[in-house]
Amino acid sequence: MCNLYRSEPRAWAQDVKAQRVALSAIARGDERRLSPLQRVFAYVPLEHAENMDFQQIPVEQFGVLRAEIPRNNVSVAQNFSIMLGDIAR
């Protein structure tokens, strides 16, 4: 939505709602039923939050996700390692 309404307040109007949904899913463990790629997108509202504590949550969750990727799936593991390294910086 941010690109659709760039420079307008409504671009961020749903941020708090999206953050609540993400936090709730994590608290209940619901996001663990998603595919790895879906989980990445589930954490996006927290990655872009103004609250630094919220930003730390996906970093921690990505660490969990990285550990869950089967080692025999080399391409996925490598791509996640690259992405997660970028996020953690």
C-alpha cells in the first residue's frame, strides 16, 4: 500500500493492524504452519516498524527459520542465509 498512496497518510494507515496480526500469529505459533517464503512475508510488517523492538522480532524469527530449512535443500538454505545476513546487518 505504501507505493499506491505514496506521500499520503493512508500509505501507512494499516501498519498498526498489520503489526498486530503479525505479533498475534507469532505469539500463537500460527506462522509456523506457513511455508518458509510465506513466513518471510508474515514478518514484513515488523521489519518495517518504527518500533525497534518490533524490528528485532523478525531477526530472531529468521534465525529460527534458517535452522528449520533442511540442509539438503542447498539453494533455499543459501538464499535464506544471504537474505538473513542482509537483514541482520
